[in-house]
Amino acid sequence: TDSVLTVCITGAAGQIAYSLLPHLANGCIFGPTQRVALHLLEIAPALPALAGVAMELADGAYPLLVSVVQTSDPTVAFARADVAVLVGAFPRRAGMERKDLLAKNVPIFKAQAHALNTVANSGVRVLVVGNPANTNAMVLSSFAPSIPKKHISALTRLDHNRAVAEVARVAGVQAPSVDGVCIWGNHSSSQYPDVTRAVAAGKPVLPMLGGLENVAETFIPMIQKRGASVIKARGLSSAMSAATAIGDHLRSWLTGDSAVVSMAVPSDGSYGIKEGIFFSYPVRCLGAGEYEIVQGIEVDSFSRKYIEATAAELNAEREEALAVLA
Ligand code: NAX
């Protein structure tokens, strides 16, 4: 039998966690025989609500869930963690600018980096979800020197899934028949959902989407603003779909995936993106928490313009984060 996998989730009393915890406990991510210990981190004022979530986890009677820890201490939460999903973050309030959001979140991710660096298992894989996700991951990785940068990633799989789903809808196929879609850059409205090489059931999707001009006018803004559309309709941000995407990201990353998927990872110079930021690329997951950035894609001038814009935004976020730290 497998040994117990210790999985830490921050923001564990929040709405994404509420949708995510059943996926973490029921074997659909880590495998049907993998036992799991959940370490739940919250800020102190949310601990009473977290106790209710823990009651519900107990009441799920999950065969693979061996223990649940509730804490507001990151060094307890991250102790011996094999996987850490960092969902908790300071929320964006009305009127807050990006630099205000960074000012609140940089210290959180710096502190969590120290704790992870000290008490997590040496092979820990860290997925950052809380926004601004790419830059929070960058901050985390710079303050956790004992964790290899490639063992830290940020979530753009939700954006990827949104793009795949829309292509599938237009093409009249199911999502697994869509291939070649990817998200470049930031998990923000500057992201570039790239369908220039996408196929549905083997057929190019560009003509189905009305050609490049229509993609620029309709498809790209729709995916970029999908999160805002959900907020407008639901009065709350995406949670069910975010939790599904987190599960997909972890399953691909930890167990491998024959499909090309999107993950925000430390840039390594690929496609002219300079090092020092976390950038969403098309990646191939090789299993056991290893991946490679897909190489050799011909980036045309249409795509290049979008990729440069989202890289510029991430470089600006990096400068702002460094200013907060100075
Ligand atoms: P909620 O506000 O429902 O939950 C967040 C929870 O985090 C709260 O319970 C809060 O008490 C806790 N928290 C805050 N600071 C913490 C800290 N320092 N340590 C531990 N816990 C802390 O938000 P939810 O809807 O769950 O969204 C969570 C984050 O995900 C937000 O930052 C949101 O912007 C981000 N998202 C990122 C997505 C992505 O694709 N990367 C998509 C979905 C989502 O918008």
C-alpha cells in the first residue's frame, strides 16, 4: 500500500477550498489507493468556520482520508507537506489597485515561503492559486531557496480549461477532442489564450472561430474576461471550476499527461521571456512532478504581440513586488 501523502491547503475555509477538498479526499487526483493527510491553514478569525469544514470532511467518511489538521500556524500546516496548494490570499477589494493588492500579498507569500522552506518535505510541490498568482509564486520561490524553482507553479489551468471548453462548444465536440490550445503569460486579463494551432477532432479551429480577426475581437476577450463574467452572474468569483482546474493541474503535474497543458512556471528564457517571472507556457507533464516547456512552436506576429503584452505586465508586477520588499 502507498504511504500517506501530506497535502496542505491554505485559505481552507474559503469558497474554492470548499469545492476542492472533496477532490483531494476522494482519490480522483492522487489515485484510488493513495491515502491522504490534509493540513488546513486559515487566518485565526476563520478558524471557527474551518472547524465546520473539518466536520464535513469527517462526515464524508472518505476511505482514503487518514487525518485532518486545522491551524493558523504555517509551520504546523506545512510540516512534512508533499503537496501545498496556496489558495489563501488577501482579497482584492473595490478600489484596490494592483500595487495595493501586491502590498498586501507579498508579505503573506514571503512568510509562507520561509515556513515551507523550513518544514515541508524536500520534494514538496507547490501550486499557487491566490492572486496575483504568478507574482505570488515568484515571491514565494525567491524566499524558499531550498525548494527548486521548478517545484513551484501557479494556476492557469482554469483559463486553459475555459479556452478548451469554448473551442469544443464552437466545434461541436467534447473537450478531450480539442488539442493545441494554450495560455501564455499572466493569470489576469492580459493572458493570451492561443488557438492559432488548435484542432478539434483533428480539424483546425481557426476557421470555425471566424478567423484571426474574429478571434481577436471575440474569443480572446471572452476568455480573458471569463472570470469577471462569472463574478457578475454569481456575485462570487469562480470556485467550482477553479477547484476542478486545481485537480486537473495536480493530476497532470504529479502523474503525467499525454496532452499539452498550461502551467505558470519559472521562465527560463523560452520564447524570449526573460528569467525572473512566472509565466504560463504550454507544458508537457512527464510524471512525478516533472514537466518540460514545449519547445519549437512557431510564434507568429499575431501571437507575439499578445505574448509581449502579458510578459510586460508580469515584469511590471515583479518590479512592484520588489518595491514592496525594498
Ligand atoms: P475566499 O475569500 O472565499 O477564500 C480565501 C480564504 O483565504 C479565506 O477564508 C481567507 O480567510 C483565507 N486567507 C486569507 N489570507 C490567508 C493567509 N495569509 N493564510 C491562510 N489563509 C488565508 O476566496 P476564494 O474564492 O476561495 O479565492 C481564493 C483566491 O483564489 C483568491 O485570491 C482568488 O483571486 C484566487 N483565484 C485564482 C484563480 C486562478 O486561476 N489562479 C481562479 C479563481 C480565483 O479567482
